[in-house]
Amino acid sequence: MSAPLYQLKAEFFKTLGHPVRIRVLELLSRREHAVSEMLSEIGVEAAHLSQQLAVLRRANLVVPRREGSAVYYSLTNPQTAELLRVARTILSGVLTGQAELLADLQAADPDPGTGPRRRGPAPR
């Protein structure tokens, strides 16, 4: 018996649950990149990037291509780039809502002395 679709979706999102993997996918959303390019863009150790690329390969989200001694990666499906764009839109909405809520809470605070502490010298 195969795994239910919701379980497969959960595994898919777990694969996306690492900042380096997200950054790799964002870079590859623009164009194919050599591993050496990704290293300089992402700023992690080569071994760490290699581990994250292996996870993405096993999930069939990226595909490598060798050209001489260089290895280039690209997305296996352009819809991955669309998924990242949708995630950015959702997060922008959430953060905007949180900023508005914070502003409402600060405006409704009857005693400004109970809010967050101010930095710097006390007002005279």
C-alpha cells in the first residue's frame, strides 16, 4: 500500500525545511548554477552545500550536469520556482498582518511606560 498523499506532501515540505536548501532553490529559480557559484553566493562550507544538494537530488528537485570538472545544477521542475514565489507572497501577507497588529497594540496601550523599554538616555 502506498503512502497517503498528505504524508508525501509532509515529506516534501520537510525537504524544503532548511534555509540552505531554500537558498539553493531560489538561486536555481533564476538560472542554472555551478557549485562553485553557489558556494560564493550562499557562504557555507563545501561539505555542507554538498549534503544539502544531495537531499535535493534525492527528492528529485534538482538535477546535476557535469561539464569538464565543473558540476552545474538546475531545477527539475520550473513549478518549484513558482512555489517559492507563492511562499514569499504568503509570508509578505503574514508579516504585514503582524506589523499592523503590532501597530494596533502599541496605539491601544494606555500606559506607554508598560511597553518595550527604550534604548538610550531617558527623556528630560
